[in-house]
Amino acid sequence: MSVLVGPDTRVLVQGITGHQGTNHTRNMKQFGTEVVSGVTPGKGGSVVEGVPVFDSVEEATQATQPNAACLFVPAPFAKDALIETVDAGIPLAVIVTEHIPFHDMLSMLSYARAHGARIIGPNCPGVATPGPERGAKVGIIPNMIFRPGPVGVVSRSGTLTYEIVNGLTEAGLGESTCIGLGGDPVPGTTFVEALEMFREDPQTKAVVLVGEIGGPAEEEAAEYIARSFHKPVVAYIAGRSAPPGKRMGHAGAIISRGRGTAESKVEALTRAGARVARFPYEIPALVQEVLKGAGSR
Amino acid sequence: MVKLPEHRGKQLFRKYSIPLPPGEVAASAEQAERLVREGRVPLPCVIKAQVLAGGRGKGGAVRFAATAEEVRHAAEAILGREFQGEKVRQVLLEQKLELRQEFYVSVTLDRSRRQPLLMASAAGGVEIESVPDEKIRRIAIDPTVGLVGYQKRAVAKALGLSAGPARSLEGVLDGLWRIFDEEDAELVEINPLAWVGDGLVALDAKVIIEDDALFRHPEHRTLHGDLTPLEAKAREKDIAFVEIGGDIGVIANGAGITMATLDVLSQEGGRPGVFLDLGGTDDPKKVAEAFLLMSEARPKVVFINIFGGVTRCDTVARGLIEAMRISPPQFPLVARIRGNNEREGVSLLREAGVNSFTDLAQAARRVVELEQAPQPPPGIRPVPAGGPVAAPEAR
């Protein structure tokens, strides 16, 4: 079992003929993902990494029935691409593109919600579910770091997530699904929504939540955990040493007007019963601990 | 984020029909005096330094004058002065108005609801953070619908306005929303919004434009907001670079891993000073650019922390070595790399004479040692510090 993506996921890649689109199509296929089509306006009829390319999402959808889209479309055109995906009836869109104006994202999110579609990202590494035979991945998370297991991972970071997943795998733990939410101020999916999915997934026995400074998402996750999430949670918050008012690399990672500090997040999560690691490398041991104790909860 | 100086914000206000006091910008005391003598700014007037920092009133950067003579003296006292590290190059002169009451209005992003948020309060003229929650009216705006009539009427009622002033408020709110929406603002704030006669007038303007939307607003591209000169230079080269005031440089790939690195260094007693996010790149030319930028920040030591995921560690290492050839780093270097092919990556770096680790805590301790070591005399190029180059437990 898993959340969001699994063996029946059929991926359409928007922007497949670009450098990133092509490379990650290859990586997704190597992971075991069924990539069924690609779209680049004007490049219809060509083939990339064995995947047929279409001029529009509508044509690709009619021919190949995708149920997830991965967007590698430059920021100024991302809104257009997302609306096209939603209009074609594709229920899941992973947006890898960074630097999409949050104003665009506000209307993209509103449109997706109104049509029952889910967005992961933008500015995110995507979603991956390792499998015993073949995995499924929509996005750019490295293939080598996974092994199937009981830990759900949800994160606002990219590379830091890879490092943490790698640590879990090295410790012999393994992952159910890893969800990278992205570091932007308006994410398509939040921690709370990801936790709701992990709650319903029988394979997921514990969740690792990787947050960072800025915004209220971790505090809201803490409220949700205290209220209605009964699987053990190990959390890590990056940016304890970040000064206020500085944007720490991610558009969303900024302590503004005294809000969104690491202290506030760590405190809220601790109060909610999560185990909070001080450093990323402490996470595997904490997960082992909570998994041992999970039977008694 | 691009913070607009007050007078630039007010240009936008004018464009969107938000009423302003009669005013002009001056770059010299003579010009200020002339503007008043020619009647272009009626007396009495207020003279405000055009700097981005807050707290101008308390800091003496806002003054009042009743005569042309006083205007010149006030402008002389403010222009050229440093205000919180920022030199005052311009002043805004505006007529001082008799006002009945001060309000607060703003539109910003509510990250919790992921919707635009209109905030209004009858307790204007003070920092909004100091106003109790029950005195602030909050209205969520659907971005696809925009601000609608009943919402504006609700704000007017909350501020205790009716008739002429209420109609004036509705016009101000329309302008506020349109600036937020059409100019891609992160924040549009009027504090205070003054009740003058039968209408409302914006006495201050705080507008922040979103970086990522600058491709739609090239007119703001030249403003760097509150970036340091080096940060501005890095931005022109499309490198994410942030200065935070210590003496360790950090180069990492990804924002989260960078923040985690700073946290570990701080824990070990180090003082991280600048960080640079390489993102997904393994292009030696870009890394060499990064080294050059780093040199300008004059760090005592630079810590490179990379997780090689999509890009394998040996490729990362080769990129670093090539970058060191193109642009020999003028600082001691410690590297920590993890991920795919880490063993090969570490041994390549060791051969190139770089302190290399796979363990983050160990690497951080070495960095802090080098930070706290006495500095080599000038003229001697600091090479990666001696001793056996550690590469423990590489897989």
C-alpha cells in the first residue's frame, strides 16, 4: 500500500522534450514508473525515452489515459499547463518548476480544488513509492535512496529529504511513500493533507515530518496530530539558527513579523506528542524507537 | 522581495486612484525649498526620508515644517544622513493635513488559508502587531473572484464609516486589491489611512513586490529592496546567496540542507556568515562562480555540504575540483558529501587536498576548528589545512 502513487499510476510528463523533462522521464522509468506520454506544444509525433509526445494534454489523455502529470514547464507558463492538466481530467499534478509567482499559484490551487484535482508542489521534488518489484515516482527524487518499508516521509525540503530518506534506508527502515511538498509559500498540498493520507494507509506505521522556518504549516500539522493522528511522528525543523526577516533560500522560508520561528514549530510538535530531532542524522534512531513503542499506542 | 520606497509605492497608489496628500520628491535641500516656494507642496508640510527601514518617525527621519526656511533646514538635516545603514538620497515632501482619525488597511497573503487576506482596523497609525486581534477585521478574498461589494461594506462598518468617507474607503480598498493582484504584491499596506474632511487619504505606503513575478514587472527589477550589495550581485548571476553576519561560508545544494548545515555549525559553536545554494547544478563553471562570490564575502573557512542524489558524488567532486582549478579558492575548504558513489567522491576530493568527510557532525567540528584557528599571515594562500585528511566510514 502507499499514498498518491503506486503500481497503477500512469504518468504524463509536461515539458518532456526539455533537458530536465527528458532526464527525469528516464529516471522515473528506471524506478519502475509507467510513463505513458509526454506533452510539448509543437513537438507532437516525436518520441522521448520511448515515450510518445503529443501537442496537447487533451490528445495525450485520449491516446494514453494518464492519471498523474509531472510538470517541468518554465514558471511563466506553469499556470497554463496546470489548467490544461486539470481540464483534461487528470486528478494529480506534481509541479517541479520553481519560481512560480504565488499569485499564479493562488488561482491554480483554487481552480484545482474546484475541479477535484490535487497539486503537489510547486518547487518540489515530487512523490515516490518504492515497490518490492517496481516503484512509482512522479518527480525528481533520486531512485537509489529508497527501499520499501513502514515510514511515510513528508517534507518541505528537497535535497534534505533525500538525505533523510537515505538515512532511513541505511538504517534498514524503508519507506511507504515520500512526499515532497515544496518550499513555496502557497503549496498545493500541506502537511495536514499529507498526514490525512498517511492516516488511511495501512502500510505506513510512522511518519517523518521535515519542516522548516516560515509560515504556519508545521503548527497546523501539530494541531492535527494532537487531535486526530494516532501514528507516531518524528519531526525535524530546519532553520533554528536563521535570523528573522531573511529568506533562507526557499521563498516560503522566512520568519516574518516574528512568526514562523523554529522554536514555535518545535514546541507545537513536541506538545502534540511528536519526537523532534535536533539534527537530521538523529532521525533514524528516533524512528526505530517510536516503531518499537508503536504497538502500545 | 522587492520593497518599494514610499514614493514609489505612492506612484502605484496614484495609478490605482488611491487619494494622496499633495506632495513631491526632492533630492536636495534647495530643491525642497523651491518646491514649497513655488507652491507645489502647500505648507505646513512633512519631510520624510525615503529609506526602506521602519521606525522613521522615532529615528528623526520624519520632520515637520511651517515655512520654506524650515523645509530647507529639515531637508538638510535628513539628506545624506545614514538611517539604519541606509543613506538618505531623497525626501518626500507632503502637505500636512488636519485629520480626524487614522485607520489601518492592508492586503497580504494568508499562508494558512492559502488565500489573499484583507485586514482593516480603526486603530491605525501604530504597528499592526501591537493591535489586539479583536480590533482587526479580517476578510479572506477568493483570488479568482476578487474583492466584492459586501466585503467593502463590512470593512466600512467595522471602521465606523458611512456616507462620503465610506464611499472613499471603498475606492481605496478597490485600489489596494488591484495593486495586490495586478502588480503581484506580497503586501500592500496603508498605515495610516487618514480621515480628512469628507474622504480618506493615504499618508504612508508600504508595497512589497514578489521576486518571482518580476518578469511581469521589469520596472521594479533595478530595485534590490534590502539585499546587501553581494546578495544583489549574486542575484544578477542567478545564484541564491544570503549574508547573515558570521565568518563561515556554507555552500550546499538545496535550501533545506543549507539551513540544516547552519544549524549544525551553530550547535558546534561556529558562526555561519554567508550561504550559497547551488541548487541542482554540478556545472564546474557555476561552482567556480560560487567560489568567486564566496571570496568576496571573506569567510575564514568554507564548508561545502552536498547530498549527491540525482547527480552522483563523484560527478559532484569532479565539478568541485574543476571549479578549484578555474578559480582557486582563497579560503580553507572542508567538504562533506553523501549519497550515490560517496566513497569515490570523497577519495577524489582527498587526492585534491580537500578535507573531506561523509559524517556531518565530524565535518562541522573540523570547520569550526578552522574558523577558530589563528589566521595565516597575509600573502600566504591558505591551503586546505594539514593533518591526515579524514574520510571516515565511507561506504
